[in-house]
Amino acid sequence: YLALKALPGVKQDDIGMMGLSLGAMVGLISAGIDPVFDRYGTNVGGGDLANIVTYRKSGDVDSATGRVLKDIDWSVDRARFFISRFDAITWSFNAKKKSFLMINAKDDELISKSLSVDPLVEGYAAAGSTVRSIAHQGTHVFHAKQVGYWDSLTKVMLPMLNFMGPTSWESQECSQSGG
């Protein structure tokens, strides 16, 4: 964070963090543990690691995560006992007066709106933060080929870029293209 603030052209009092999937979850955890950024943008991220981990073990057994977890005998409650301290929901009340953009898939097989997103929104609201949620058609792995690449970019990337600060990337694009 300090190295980022020291870069030329960076507005030191207005820095955001964005992440995708696991990167989104790590960003949301950091928002509560060490909320140094002004805004957090996420795509297919959430909280409730216990449900995500136990789903990967039983519902996604062929994934690398499912194979690693296959021999661990954890129920959702047991997983919650061990990993709740690493869950964004646990820390959400510490993210005071921040801005969040959470883009999620309506049919996400990993990130449940009611278990993973809604409790985060409630925690951030209780901390005085603002949250904007966008739900797009699709699953956790956004199938851009099926939806169309341009549609997928406009549904996920353009709102994220605008949230992160449209003036910075628009002015950079214009100066690079000579416009």
C-alpha cells in the first residue's frame, strides 16, 4: 500500500483494490482486517469460507481443491470453527466508511448470495460503508464465449473500472492514443 501511494500519478487519498474469485475473497478479508483502501471492487467473491470449502469437497470433487480436501473430514460447522477467523464476514464490521462494488453471478455454484454476499453487505452497512451489488447471468466461471466477449466485459469490467475511478483510466487511455 505504501509503495503504491508513492508512485507518481497516484491520488494518495483515493486508492482502491479489486479482485476476482479467490482474489476477491482475499480483498474482502483485508477490508476488515486492515482496511487501508478507500474502495473494494470484487467479481464472484464473498464470505462464508466454510460453505465454500465444504462444497468444493463434495460438489466439485474433480477440482484441485476438491482433490486436496477429499480426505479432510469436515462438516460445515467444523470448517466454520477452524476457518472463521479467515472469513470476510467475521471482519466485515471493521470496514468503516468504505465503498464496495460486489459483482456476482446469479447461478454461482460457489458463492451463495444468502450465505456469502448478504451477510457481508449487512456487516459493511453496519460499519457505515456503502455497497453496490450487481448480479449478472451466469455461473462462478463466467462463460464469455457463450455470452459474447463484449457483453461479458461490459457486465463485469466496465462497472469495475468505473467504480475504481473512470477518470484515471480514461485520461490514461486518451493520453496514450493522443486523444
